[in-house]
Amino acid sequence: MSRKSGSRSSSRRSKKSGGGSNVFDMFTQRQVAEFKEGFQLMDRDKDGVIGKNDLRGTFDEIGRICNDQELDEMLADAPGPINFTMLLNMFAERSTGEADDDDVVAKAFLAFSDEEGNIDCDVFRHALMTWGDVFSAQEADDALDQMDVDEEGKIDVHSIIQMLTAGTSDDAPAEEEAAA
């Protein structure tokens, strides 16, 4: 009996010393479950690692075609293969600063945009009602009501990013003046 408990504790010690397992403490159980759901949706071949083909399939599904260079750049953000623990570590690293949060918002919406910087309203509505923290039809419609949808059913991605990130950084006015 003591032998089993001894092996369990040494197993726990080796997991802790391997790093990464404490990343689970940085998020609530609900957040971890949502990240897991997202990971499972992206891990299309179900091998436990998000690779180039997984990313390509995920982006294809939301209507954004990515070339190999873009996919390679995304994968290069990780210091190694992107398993679930690595994905959590990446989220933890990016959730530490305000600028990172703005960058995450921008990248999330840019993932839905086409070459002209527009998001198809119907595709986006479907995504809101399908993945992650799932919206009801009314919640999706309410969110879309806050966005400027043109007569072709397109949303300008840059206006959404500006709306969601405006005023979150002390540098925002200076950046806008520099761009003018």
C-alpha cells in the first residue's frame, strides 16, 4: 500500500519538475475546459498535437485560406510541438499584458477576415453560435448589431478591432497621431 502511494507522489514530483503542469493553476476549471474544447476542434487529426494541416483545416472551415508561410509563422510562435499543455502555456504568456490582449483580439478577428479585410457576417454569426463560449441566436444578433455590416453582409475587420481595443492602451492616441 505504501509502495503505491510512494510511486504516486514520485510521479507527481516528476510532473511538477517537468514544468508546464502548473499552468493549469493559472486558469479556472471552466477556462481550461473551454481551451480543451478549442484544442480538440483544432486538432483535426486527433493526434494530440496541432500541426500545419490542423491549422489549415481550421482556417479553411472559417473561410480563411492561409498559405504555407502564414501557417509556418503561426507554428513558429510555439517553442515546440503544440500539445494541449503547450497551448495553455501560450495563452498564459499572452494573457499577462494589455498590449498582448489587444494583439490577441486583433489576431482573433483577423483570422476571420478575407484578403480585403472583411468578415462575412453569416460565417461570423455561425462561428459565434458554434465554437467556444457559444452564443444564442439572440446574443449573436445583438453582437452583430454593434458592428457596422455593409449592404453585402461584410464587416470591416479593422473597425471591429478599433472598437474593441480603443482606449485600452495609454499609447493609443499617440499611435493614431503617428499613423495620420
